[in-house]
Amino acid sequence: MTSVHDFSATTIDGAEQKLDAYRGKTLLIVNVASKCGFTPQYAGLEALYRQYKDKGLVVLGFPCDQFGHQEPGDEAEIKRFCSLNYDVTFPMFAKIEVNGDGAHPLYKFLKKEAKGLLGTEAIKWNFTKFLVDGEGRVIERYAPTDTPESIGKQLAKML
């Protein structure tokens, strides 16, 4: 596997989605959670998506329950939470694991392509973000503390 476009994932509604459908788009891939201190970043992610989607940005949300049991709900609950609280319209996917033996293959690839602090691959917490170019190459990894607003400045230059 040499590109994000080589992978597929299950949407929050249960359909298989090939990520090559996003070829030519800039992607911001984020592991999300509904009961986290960073959960308000949903608002910023949605704002980025709305501001730049016509210029080719797609935010992809991947719920994950590996950090402090902060995503306990099923897909229907997650979808309802995101819609009611943050009016999320960007694509959301089924709950996955991002670390360990059960990590989704996409996340194994993302972590290998863009290592974290001190060269570690492990995702440290919810709302770690990966910026991917239109060719499916991982450009940057952002920490949970990097806000969507701060990432927007770099995105504006790319789009």
C-alpha cells in the first residue's frame, strides 16, 4: 500500500467506502470521540470543511474508543451526537481502533507515513489529525492540541 487511496473503510451508516473516491481531494483524517476534552474541535473541523470543501478539502472522521472510553456509543449514537451537537456534515466512519493489533489498516499506514513526537508511531489521544494531499500522500501529522483553526492557515496555502 503506497497511498491513502489504496484503503477502504466502513462508513458510519455501514457502507464500504473506497478512499480512492477522494482522489484529487485534500483530506484531513481525524480520530474523534464524543466525550473528550477535545470534542469541541468538531465545530472547528466542520467550519474548515464548510469553508474549504468547494476548494477540494474533505474531513474524514473516524470514531475511536481507545482513549479513556470516550467514545462508548454505537454508530447510530455517534451520528446522532455529531448531528445534534455540532451539525457535522463531513463524512464519518464506523468506530475503529487506531493502535494495537486491531488497528485499522488505514491507521497503520498513516502512523508509518507520519510519525509522532520523538518518532513514535502510536496515536497518543483523540483528535490526532493527518493531512493528506490529492495523490493520497501523508503530508503532516497534527497533535490533538493543534486546533482546526491553526491547521486552516496551512490548508489555505495548499488549496
